[in-house]
Amino acid sequence: MNSASHDTPVAVITGASSGIGEATSRRLVAEGYHVHAIARRHDRLEALAAATGCDTHVLDVTDSERLLRFAETVGRVDVLVNNAGLGRMDTSMAHGTLEDITRTIDTNVTALMVATMAFLPDMINRRTGHIVSIGSMAGIYPLSSAIYGASKAAVHRFCTNLRIELGGTGVRVTEICPGRVATEFYDVAVTDPVQRAKSKDSGIKEVTADELADTINYALSVPAHVNINRIE
Ligand code: NDP
């Protein structure tokens, strides 16, 4: 499936149809990567492919079997950006639903681990590779979002421990922990229109998705013996 020439670095980016994932896809294509962009919304992916020439894959990352099959067929991958994620912030834990819990954990935690597991063996064999995972400030510091915060805390510990497991393999692990970024995140996280308007009117000057893409590109571009562990 990989049409990249031998010298072209190859990146797989999950959640590439909007926000940080889309901006990172555009940025890495501009940096000379062959990008495989994954998401569910095919119209958004088509627009991204038309604009950048990247390969797109309509794939729900919570479908582990399909994700594993994709990894088997895609060929060499140098960089995995585990970005697909969501929050469900309408409700407190006391008023949450089973779906709030399963959807958040399946997307933010399980899919990220499955994707990492799928691409790691080949990276280790080739003694090169970089796993970049998008965590959150909510995974490190207390914030009013128990389920989301717990999912991102799992991403944080996963990255710290994976980095130790991979010591000496040449495979790098970077965790990116954004604060508030101007994306569609809150459109998904807050379904009540009044609450959404309030959440959008936070008075915070938000970081842009392009600025996050710059940050991710920085972590990727340092020399191979340098590992940027975490950027908050
Ligand atoms: P967006 O909502 O703009 O992007 C989320 C992306 O994830 C979309 O491309 C969406 O695509 C994709 N996605 C969600 N579920 C799935 C799924 N099951 N399968 C495949 N793709 C999926 O938000 P952001 O860009 O802000 O979010 C990116 C990451 O950044 C997330 O992990 C988020 O938790 C994290 N983050 C965001 C912050 C913010 O303030 N925006 C702050 C801290 C962390 P589609 O719907 O087409 O499948």
C-alpha cells in the first residue's frame, strides 16, 4: 500500500480529518513525509487528500481488528502520531452514561495502544521510529473532567513506561500535552448549545492547531539521539 520511495519518511496520523491531526498532516507533507491520514469522515479526508496528496483511510480507530489489518498492509512506517481523541464534557461523573465512559476509553486509550502495538515491532526491527501521542494537560493536572482526565492520565503513564520499555531500541516516544487548542474538540465534547457557547467563550487565547503541528514537527525533527519526552 506504501508508494513512498525508500528515502521518504512515512507517517501515520490518526484523527486527521480536523484540528491538530489535520494541521499535522498538512505540516508533515510540507516537510517531505508521505502521510497516511486516518479518520471516519471521508469528505474531510477527501479534501485533505486533494490539498496535500496524502493517502487517506476511512477507519474507525476503535475497530481494533481493522486497525491491525491496516497496519499489516500499510508497509514501512517511521512515525505514528496517535492523535484521534475526544472528550465528553457535558456531564459530571455522577450524571455520566456508560457510553461516555466506553467511547472515551476506547478512543483515547485502547485505540492508541492498539495502534502503537501494531507498528512497534517493525520499528524495533529497523531500529528507528517515533511514536508521538497526544495527551492533555488534563492527564497531568487536576481539571474538572474525571473520565477525560483519566483517559489522558493513562496516555501519560503509557508514554512514560513505553519509553523505558524501548530503551536501546532506537525508537523514540514523545507525549504532547496541549492546553486549550482552537479545534472542533468542544463541538464534540459539549452537545448542549448553551453550555457549548459558554465553553467557547472562555476568555482564553487558544493555541492554534498549526502551532501544535509546529510543536509536533519540532519533536520529530531533533537528531535521532535526542528524545523529546513530553511537551506541555
Ligand atoms: P478535533 O475534534 O478537531 O479532532 C479529533 C479528531 O479525532 C478528528 O479528526 C476525528 O475524526 C478523530 N476521531 C475521533 N474519534 C475517532 C475514531 N473513533 N476513529 C478515527 N478518528 C477519530 O479535536 P482536536 O484536534 O483538538 O483533538 C486532537 C487530540 O488533541 C485529541 O486526542 C484531544 O483529546 C487532544 N487535545 C485537545 C485539546 C483541545 O483543547 N482541543 C486539548 C488537549 C488535548 P472523525 O470524527 O472524522 O473520525
